[in-house]
Amino acid sequence: MLFRNVFRTLKKQYVQLLLLGLIITLSSFIYTTMDLGVGGIYAPTEAYFEEANQEKFAMKMMDMPLEVDSTYITTSCPLVAEIPFSISALKVIDEDCYYGVLNNRLNTITSEYDNIIVELRESKDVYFNLNGTSNKARILKDSVAINLSFFVEGEKPSTNNQIGITQAYAKNNNLVIGEILTLDDKDYTISGFVLFPDYSLAMFSDALIFDNDTQTMGLLTDEEFEHLNETVYFEIAGVYKEGYLDSDFKKDVIDDYRDNENLDFVTSTLLTINNMRSGAIYGEIEGGQKTALILSLLIASIALLIVGIMVSKVLQSQRGAIGILKSMGYTNLEITLPYIFFIAILSFPAIIMGYFLGVLGAEPMKNVYLTIYLLPSQPVAQTLETFTIAVVVPFVFLIVVSYLIIRRILNQKPVTLLNPPITSNANFLTKRMHGFLKRLKITSKLKHLLLYRNMVKFSAYIIGMFYAAFLILLSFSMIGVMDRMLYNYYDNTDYNYIGYCDYSQTCEVTGTQEKVIELPSAILNEEDIYLVGLSPDNELHKLLNKRDKEITNDLENGIIITTSLGLINGVKLGDSLMLQVGEESKEFKIVGVTEEYSGNRAYIDIEELSLLLTNTTTYSNAVYSQTKLSENDFLIVISTEDILQQASKMQSLFNIMIYVFIFASIAIGSIVVYILTVMTIEDNFYNISLFKVIGYNNKEIDKMILGGYLTYGIGTFLVTIPIAYGLFYLMTYYMAQFYGVLMPFRFELWHGLLSLVIFIILFYLGAYVAKRKLSKISLQEAMKMYQV
Amino acid sequence: MSIKLENVTKTYFTGEVETHAVKNVDLEIKNGEFVVLLGPSGSGKSTMLNIISGLDNPTSGKISIDGEIISDMNAKQLTKFRRDNLGFIFQQYNLLQTLSVKENVEVGREVSKLPFTVEEVLEQVGLTPQTTKYPFQLSGGEQQRVSIARAVVKNPKIMFCDEPTGALDEEMAKEILSILQKLNETYKTSVVLITHNPSIGAMADRIIKLNSGEVVEIIVNKTKLNASEISWG
């Protein structure tokens, strides 16, 4: 009998219950799919990293000869007539000298720190065309001890016309072992599919491009690597000696190297776990599981909040019946059981469905990971641990909390339940607000006071609305992230080709071409940056600030930095900083910040930079051009079209992810707004009826009841905007600090307006549904349900 | 304001069960009259009050107030009618707990075109010293007086009182009835009061006895007593 009664009561709330079920399903689904998806990669990845001796840390070095390097070059490298501005350029002039300089640096590091082993890591980037699309390969020189190449299929290249590429790239481009790949006009036969443990992401720069459709890692023979006519990049890979740990390394090296004068050439040291390229998978595995758990808990807690309100609402409406049952001798447990039973009956299938949908989604999720990460994998398998966390824990949690809520109400005496005493004291907020609302008309006053009468429900409403608003705003702020990261720069510049001149010569320009200096390594405020010398009146590389105002002319007064450099290095407009180029240092003021979100770049007047480098004002080492540059006239020619094409694939991938996120966020946010609105309006059922009896018309009642919730809902959405804005900035800042990568979230006015429109539509939809339901109850019946 | 009921019936349908709460009632309540609807539980007096006051519609028959047929009105028109003409007092007081005494009365005043002042009405019901108090700080009788003040402040033409003393002891009940009587006399407001207590009939102009949904007797009371003089059965 009791069960039937509870069933009929709950049946009336089927829409809210369905939506609630959806939230619970979503909560369990998110955790399961993430956990099992990652699990399919975790074990084989661990074994692979172990076998291939993955680096524990990576060090970046200046590509600029310092005093000690210059001394070495002068004394030990007779073939080098003039010291070039970069060490990479030295390799073209005298390869032995280049290795001599770098070996000296490596020896310096190991002499300073006993417990580490280091190895040079060299690479070259090649743009090439495949099926009419511009692709990019990062060719790594094979290591001896650290970050060993690992072939998942096929063999290591044994001749100079063989290449190993990544399986993900091959799969995406329908390439098989034995096929030909043409790089720098030379045909290479694919000998096998390779993985490198320091590249679990094919991420070649600090721009968030890591798609495996247009990017591949590559391995050639050592001899062929040296033959590739591309700029060489280098850094240091390192591992620990027995017993040495990350925490020791952080204390001994990371906290020390910046103050160590012998290690001025080291520009950054990153632990693998903090290195997005090699260690993001650790973050993904641990962080992803944690994030999934937190997200799932967050959603579950919202569900719980709603369950709590619903259950207490149902119980309040049933208090008379419960009072009678108690007076008849039913125990609390007997009365509680039907409620718990139906909560269990409703939530368990939702949780289980979420779990099994998660199991189904895990394999595709793993494959999504594998479209991004370069890792080995195994088939997804269910685990007891995942089942426990995804099903048992939330289920038990839901039941226990529901039980506690029910018990709290049931603990009242039968007589109290049957004849609720008038004890609803005006709470603290009601009393305080009375003072502020004194001058308002009673109807306006009621708009506020009706909300304050139950602080728990009011808080639940505000928290729920904040959560919904934040989710919706966050999803909107991600629209165009990739555009901002990649395309803004190229949209604002007018050159299509960059030609890098021979190191020994000054560039010559014709027509509309413009001379520039591009220095891959300079020191600004003790940080390694990419420095570009531009003419303040140049036409091909205008510099624009965040307000789209041109600031190129400001180069006459100081240096201009990118937004990303500012955020990553913590410098800002107006700061005066020491710039070190080669052996020269000079203080410059930051006179502008461009709206660029990738690259640790700074811009300086070309003549100023030329003076620092050569004591003349005419030096340049690269040319910007709108028309195609001949490969014969330049050492390397790069087409911006190639870069953009290559980025577009990543953009599509990112956009899909962002739209899925936007859809999910808006869906969850909308459900929260809808359920809370329906529940809060229903909660005012008695007041609405009373006002109707007194003679208030619908418009006036809406103003008093809906008006209050609408005002506070809008208020919450508006308050959330600056909070979200601040949180986006913090997220951007910490991501920049932690990973050195920028995620340019952006708030625009229309985001706020649209989120408000979404809220208002859902609010009125919820209110309409709730009011339609209420209108079915007669006024005289309502008057008997005096709420105290 | 006079109320006229012509052949009014109200039937409730619960599943397959049909209940005639009010059956073929013909009745007239005159302007300024104090009428008591008397009957035991289940006699149909509450249903009668609800349909007379427009809180509910009759299943058949016609109800008119001053010539306006309210039984044909839709919910919106009924609300307007209640707003302009009627006041309600219920057994459960039905006060808003977050509002003070004065504010609860203001809620009633707000909808009226020709309201009395809150102060005046509070004085009439003897609540001037309690103006700033909240319902939980008042006794049951005091709360019912707030409820009366809220109904009266809008200057209604008819007051409907559904067991207004049902939850009160004799002393408090008489106080409440005195107030209603005073308001009836002072403002010439028609009062329709339903009760199961026959003693209250002594203060009415007419007593309409109901049983099983039918008017079984109408007594014209020629010896009206003051509320304080009623002997409580």
C-alpha cells in the first residue's frame, strides 16, 4: 500500500524524474567511458615507455652562442671564419664544431648534476605535399640511450631511401609499408611504423596542433638525417640514475639551474609529466580520470541536490499521511523503505545504463585518444574498480543521502506531522532584507521575500543557476579558440612566403618583398624567446593589439610582445626588460602586446636588432614576400599556406570536440535550469493560489513569484559572467604556466546575451509547465494546504 | 451586494463514484446581510461557499451577484470579480510567514481600487500594537484577526468566512466573531459565514441549514445577539 502511494506520488513528477535520470546516466557514462577508454591505452603504454627508456625530463637550450661557446669556436674550430648568430647555423659550416659546442654543454650539465644522464635530441621539420595537401614531418635523429625508437610494425630504416612514419598518420592517409613518401623531392620507402616516447603527441611547437592527419614523426638513417636540407633543432633528453626521483630532480636541478652561471645556455627544464608533448598522456590518464571523476561527481551532486529537493517536497506534501502512518505504529524504516525503494528503482537503471553506454563508448573514446596520441593500445576491458566507482559508489551515495533526508523529516513526532505548528521563524536573510526593501511596494517586496523564506532551496536555486551559467559560458568561450590560436596571426599579416637566407649573406629583396631578422633564440628577462626584427613602417607584417589597433609604429619606442609571451613569462605592457642578443644586452620597454596566442615571440625594430647583432643597420636574415620565393635563392622557403592548411585539420578536430562540449554543457545547463525552475514554481503553489483567491491576476502573480526567481536567475547569470571571465583568465594563465600552451578562452558580449536568452526561454518553459500543472488543483484545495 | 443562486448543483466525480455536494439549491443573500451557513461535516457548506464565491464553478445552475452571472465567468473574469468585490477568511489563517502583520494586510490592500488604510483596519481588529510582528509571534486568534484585516482592507462588498473560528477557543472565537459583526455593521459588508457550530447562528440575520447538499431550512433571526452574548454550545 505504502509502495503504491509513493509510486503514484512520484509518477506525477515524471518529466523531472526523466531529466534527473538523464543527468545520473550522464554522470555514470562520463566516468566509465573516460576510465575504460584510457585504460585501453594505459598498460601497453607503461610497458612501452619502460622499454624505450622514455626521458624523465627535457631541457631546452639557446640556439645562440654564448661567450663560452664563442671561445670554444674561436679556439677549436678553424673552419669557422665568423661566428654565426645561431648554433644550428654552425652545423652547416662545421658539423664537428657544432657537436663540440653541444657536447661541451651536455658535459657541463652532467658535471653540475651527478644523478642524471643526458643525451642530445636532434630533429628537423619538413613540409611536404601528399595528395595535394601540405603535410609536415618531424624527423628525429635516432637516439642511442634515451627515447629509443619503437617500431609497432615493420622495421627501422636500414638504407638512406627508407623512412619510418607513425601508424596513425599512415592509417589516416591510407599509406602502407612499402609505399613511397616524397620529402624534399626525394622518394622514401616506408619501412615501418615508428613511435617515439618523447612524442606521445605529434606536437611540434607551442601551438596546439597535434593532429595525425597531416603530421607525422619520422625516422631516417643517421646519414640521411644529416643530408636533409632543413634547419636542425636540438634539445636535451635526460633520465635519472638508480634511485633518483622527480622530486629530487626538481629540488636539485629545476630550482637551481637558473641561478647557475655555468648553465646560462639552458632556457627551460621540464619534467616529462609536465611536458605536454611527452607527458600529456600522464596528465590525460591521471588528470583525465580525475577530471572525469570530478565532473561526474559534480553532475551527480547536482542530481543529488535535485533529488533532495524533490524528495523533501514529496514528503512535505505527504506529511499528513506520514503522520497518520506513524500514529498507527509504522516504524520510520517501514515508511522510509518505499521512498528508498523507488529512488533505487529509478536511479539504478539510470546508473547502469550510463555504465553500459560508457562501456560501449570506451572503445571509440580510446580511438579518439589514438587519433591524437601516438601510443600502443589494447582492447578495452571492463574492470571491477571502474564498475565500483561508476555504479556502486554513486548508487550507494544517492541512497544514503536520500535516506538521511527522509529520516530527517520522519524524525518529527506524528502530531507535528499531522498538525504542523506555526514555527516558521523569519530567517536571518528575511529579517536583514526587510530593512533594505522597506521602501518598496508590498508586491515588489514579496518578489524577494518569498525567495528568502527557505535558504536551502534558495541556495540550491542560486548554485544550480551558477553551475548552468558557468557551463554555458565556458562552452561559448571556446568557440573560435583554434582561430585565435592559429589564424589571427596569419589573418593580420600579408606575407605568404618566408625565405631564410644563407647565414653568411645579407638578404636581398625585390619589389614588395621586405627584409626581416628572425632570431630563434634571444633572452628577454632571462627567458628564451623568438625575436623578430621588423621595420616600423613595414607593410607585410602589421602588428595589431587586442582592440585591432595597429601598433607597428610603436616599434620605434621599444619592443612589442605577443599575448602568449606576456602570459607565459609574466611580463606586461610598460615593463622595462633586459634583452640579450648574442653578446649584446640592452634594456627595452614593452610598448605593445599583440593578439597572438602562440609563440614566445617578441618584435623589435629591425635596425635596432641589426645594430645589436652587427653594429650596422642593414643586416637581415630572412625575407617576407607575397609572391612565391625561389628555393634556389634561399636556404629554406616556407609557405604560410602550408602552415595554414596543416592547421586546418587540427581546427576541424578541435571544432568537433568543442561543439560536442558545447552541446553537452548546454544540455546539462538547460536541464538544471528547467528542473529547478519547475520545482521552485511548484514550491510556490500555495502562494500562487492564495494570491489568486485574494484577487491578484496572473500578470501580478507572475511578477511576484516568477519575477523574483527570474530576477535572481538573471542576477546569477550576470554575476557568473565576471566570475567566469576571471576563471577563464586563471585557466589560461595556469595552462600557460604549467604546459606553456595557451588556450585563449574569450568572453564576448553575445555569449552573455545568448546565455541569458537561453536561461529566460528555459525559465518560462519550466514556469509554463509548472503553472499548467498547478492550475489543475482547485483554489479551495490549495487553501487547505497552509504552508507554515 | 446581493447573491442569487438558481437551481445550483455541484457534482464531483471520483473514478466511477458520483458525489452530489450541492443539489438544486435556490437561495438569495441580500445586501449587507450577515448569513450563517450551518451544517454538519459533509453537508456541502464548504462547496456551497466555494461556488458562491467563484472559487469553483457549479456543475449546473446559475449564480449571479448584483445581476452579474458569475457561474458563466472564466478564471480570468472570476479573478477580476474576486479582486473587486470579495474578501476571504479561512480556518487556517493563510498568512504569509515572511511578512509582518502590516505587510500581510498590505497584500490585500494592493489589489483594491478603494481600499481602507492599513492602520484603520488594524485598529478595527485591535492589532495596532502588533503591526511589526510576524505571524509566528502571534496567537491563533491574533493571526485570524490579521487574516480578517487582510480581507477587510480591500473594502470588499461580500466577505466569505470558512469556519473562521474552527481552530480557536471560545474566548478567541467570540473576539473574532465580534470583529466580523462590527465590520458588517460599520461597513455594511455582506458576510457569508460557514460553520458547524449552531451557536454562531444567533448573531446572524439568517441561518441557512444544509444537509446532504440541500438547503433543509432557512431561519430568519429576529433576535440577533452580539457575538459576545452567544452561549457557546
